[in-house]
Amino acid sequence: MQYAPEPPPAASYPSSSVELGDLKRILVRRRFLILATAALLTLGALLYGLFTPALYSSVAEIIVDPQDLQVVTNDVNPSRVPPDGGITMVESQVAVVQSSGVLLRAIAATNLTEDPEFNGQGGLLSHLLGGVLGSGSAETDKTGKTLDALRRRLAVKRADKVLVLDVIVTAKSADKAAKLANAIAQAYLADQASARAKMATDASDSITARLEEQRKRVQRAENAVEAYKSANNMVMAAGNLVSDQELTEINTQLAAAQSRTATLKAQVDQLRRSGGAPDATSEAMRSAVISSLRAQEATLVDQVSQLGTELGPRHPSMMAAQQQLRDTRQLIARELGRIVAAAETDYERALANQQALEAKVAGMKSKSLDTDQASVKLRELQRDLEAVRSVYATYLQRAQETREQVNVDSTNARIISDAMPALKKSWPPLLLLVFGAFFGGLGLGTGLALIAEYSSPTVLSSAQMQSAIDAPVVGVLPAKSARRRWWPFGGTTTPAGQKMDAVAGLALRRLFSSSRRPPDWPLVPSVLLTSAPEDAAQRGRVARLLANAAAARGSRVLFIDTNNAGGQKEPQPGLLDVLRGEYAFEALSQYAPGSNVAVLGKGRPKAAFSEAQGVYFTQHMLAQASRNFELVIVDGGALADNLNASPLVAMVDEIVLVATLNATPMRDVTAASQAISVMGRLPTGALLVDEAA
């Protein structure tokens, strides 16, 4: 018969991935690398912390108000708060504090160029490097090195949402660090004051340089105005032409004369309209003489009326009183006539005056028309003169203001906290370095472990194994079990061993539950176990475990070991002898004492046999074994190195690949799977050994 059981159909298994359990196995397996890396880094940090000279840091705080002091109205440095509240301006001051100008001031104030800690002359190596690489003068080179060293020891920071600058200086001495921080803060304030004074000086010098030119422009404009006025005979008084002033005055007089003439004409017209009763006019009513005469007339009228009643019309007193009354009325008439004549005379005089003024105005107007064109040009020259005078006055005032601002510091910045000597060193923080190095070493060691693992990947999980061989993992067995005898077969079983037997029995059930073995197939059910050469011990252990598990359930098991010769110096007849047809199978299989397991060794490899011959005798052997056994377990060894097992590969029902979790390299699994495929089969399952269980 040429039957070879087909492998079960390939199932859809999850792709290879790393889970948390896989990472745990990697870390446990590589724990010595991780711990060694952490210990090495921790030791290095400890040595660095113990032997590195201590450094101390001191902080000086400067508050910078973006709105400068308003000392004068027209300041050269206008005080304006930016839309962002001055944050950007204060941020720029961080760079100013670290600028060379400020630091050089601080270096000069503290004579820092003579300090070996900063001037680069603190050791032999510095002297040698200075002699080889030094350039320029020694003083310049020393200043440059001091400046660079101070920059490395300086940090300027600004906290969020505040306008305070922290000037932090680190040095080997706490007093020196505080002194340098205060010196830099003072140098910053002095630099700001000097910069503003320089700006005011430059502005004043620039404006003063323009004053002479502005003065000459004013003189040229004044000369042009006076020359034009002289050329056009234009006399000025109080800033205006005399002719214009005269014309204005005469116009005023003419208006007054016209008003008076109109008033007098109205009086005359009224008197003329009154006809025979001029005493009814307002002039007569206002005349004191008329009023007095009217009073006398009234008195006389009363007297005549009384005398006429008492004495009669012919009485001398009556006649005298009547004569007085007539004389009074004549006086009134003559006085009214004089009023009328005076009004007409005043009207004629006012009219004559008006006409004279009108004639004079007309003459002056004709003269004024001749000077109007010249006045246009004159006004233009005067406007130019006023403009240059205004500019000159502005320049003169601004020059005086800027000269005064040179000595006024409007910087609104001050030191709110002087630096104090630090009580504790700032570097090296030994405890922090040790903890950081330890945990950093753990992280680095973990990374190295993962790199080492993935550079040579091992079997990490069942899913990864299934994806690699395209066959199911039928069980995961623990690596060890306490007080359990694996060889020879039989013996008592501990509770832990019973659990392992249960796992092995379940694995056998899973194998044969998916098999396509025909129901009437005459050969005994068989399982061949193979592995990479490095897993030989685990493979032999698993093979014996499966045999014991089947035997513990009452099955008679044939255990074929293709890897040893029975442990004797001279190999005894065994499997190879059967495959060559030299011995009968029944004559070589032997039961282990007290067990349902019969053992067949490797045999004597003294002569080779053909593969067809081996397949024939293998089939014959399995057919004979079906009479006395219910299961055959074959320890097939590493098939890549054990070609004598190829006849068994062709005839067994199940081919199981044994691997150790987190130990067996994936390349060995691939090599074993390829060796099985070269022999015409594929793995039908896998059993994993978990050393961490």
C-alpha cells in the first residue's frame, strides 16, 4: 500500500504578532542583559556624581515693565504698550541679557578674566590647547574664552504670563555664582540706560546739525519778504498793509456817516410831514425849552381861565394874562422853527460828509486794486516765512529737550530680587542621576533585549507558531514537573504529573480528531515528533510524556526512539534493522516493566537501505503493530539531520513539531518545516514547551 495520510486543511490562523505575554517572555529571557545594562549605567552615574565637582546656581530677578517712565512729554523713546501686553518685548530682553555687551560689562565689573574657572587657563590641557589653537592677542583670547564660558554657565528664563526675567548663573562657588548673577543684572540695567542715553545723544546731535540750515532758511525767507515789500512800495503796520488799514477805517467811517445821514433824513422827513404842528415831533418832545414853554403856557391858560371867571374879559389883569399867553405861544413857535431849521442843517452837513467819504473810498479802492496782485505774492512769501519759522522753532525746542534727556533714564526695569549664595549644590543631583540612570538603563536594556530578540526571533506564541508552519498548536506543556520519572516508563504520578498527562492526552485527542485517516486503514495510529537539534531534550521528554499519557488511559503504546542505541556501547538491533528487513518487528519490541509502553530503539546503522525498501518495511511494521498496539509514538529526532526517519515520515498519521517558547529560533522552525516538506509531507500540528510555566 502506498497510502500517506493527507494533512488537515489549512485553517485561517491569526498573523504573527507580539502580545503582552510575549513581551514578558522576552524580558524574562533577556533579564540578565537588561539588569546588566541598568547596573552599568547606574554605576556610571554614581561614579560621575561622586567625582564631578559640585556646581551652585544663584538667581537674580529683574522685572521689565513695557511701559517706560514718562519723564518728559516728547521722549526720544516713546512709551507704548504693544497689543500683546509687552510679552514679545520682554522676550527680546532675554536675548539682550545674554548679549555680548551686557556680559562684557559684567566681566569687567567682576574682573572675571582673571578667574581660572572662566578664562580657560585652569589646567594643563587648556594651556596646551591654547598654545596650539590660540590666535590673536593673549588678552583678546582670554576675554573671548571668558565670554564663552560665562555664556555656558548663564541661563535667562521668563515664566509664562509674567514680565520677570530670571538670571541664573552656575559656578563652582556659591558666592561667585551670586556675585556674577547680580553683576549681570546690574550690567543689564546699565546697558539699557546707556543705550537710551546714546539714542538721545544721537538724536540731539542730528537735530543740532540741522539747526544752522534751518536758521539760514528763515533768514532767506525774511529777506525775500522785505525785498518784495520794498519793491512794491507796500508799507506794513501791525502785520497788515497801511493802505488796507486806511481803507478799512474809512469804510467804517463811511458806514457811520451813512447811518447818521439816514437818521437825520428821517427826522427832516418827519418834521416836513408834520406841517403846521411841528410840536408833535419827537424832537420837540425832547427839547427842554419847548417843555418849559409848554409848562408856562399851561400855567397861563389856567390863570386866564380863572381871571375870566372872577374879573371879566376887560379887566386889566385879564388882559395882561392874555398878552403873556400870546407871547409864550410865539416863543414856542419860534423854538419849533429853530428845531426844524437845525434838523435840516444837520442833515445837509451829514449828507455832505457822506459824499466826501464815498469819494475818498472810491479813490482808495482804485488804488487798492493796483496792489491786490502784489499782495497775493506777498502772502505766499509770508506763508513760507511762517512755515520755516515754525520748523526752526520746533528743531530748536526739540534739540534742547533731547540734550536734557541724555541725563534722564526712563527705563522702567529694576531688580526685584538680588541673587543669594545657594545653600545646596545644583549639579550633579546624585540621587536623581542614579534613579534616572537606573530606569534609563532598564529602558535601554529592554530596547537592547527587543533588538536582540528581533534580530534573531524565537517562537513567542501559539499564534506565531501556527502562522509559521500553517498548522495548529495542539498544546502547550510546562517545561518541568516535580518528582516525576520520565524514563523508564511507568511509576507513580504526582498531581502535577497528572495535570501534564491531561494536557498531553488532550493534545493527542486534538491531533486525531482532525485526522483524515480512513476508518478501515490497517496500520496502527502513529505520531512522529520532530524538532530543531537544540530542542532534542524537550522533544524526547514530550514524546515520553505522550506515550505515558496514552498508556495511563489504558492504551498499549509502541515508543520508537530513533536517536539512541539503548544506552549500550554496542548498539542492539532495532528500528534500522527492521527497516532493512533483517529482523522481525515482534522480536525486537520490548515492554517497559510495569507499563503499557513497548520500546523500540534506533538499531544498528551498519548498512544503508533504499527509501522504497524502508517505506515497505515501515508499512509492514505498522501493520503488524496494529495487532498488539493502539498507538505508536516516534521520536523522529531532527529530520534535517536524521534522514533514516524519512520512511516513517511517509507512513505516519501525524507529524508534530516540538518547540520551546521564547527559546527556539524561528529559523530552526522554518528549517524543520522545510525538511518535512522535502520528505513529501507537511507538519500536521505543533506542541510547545513553556519554560516559564
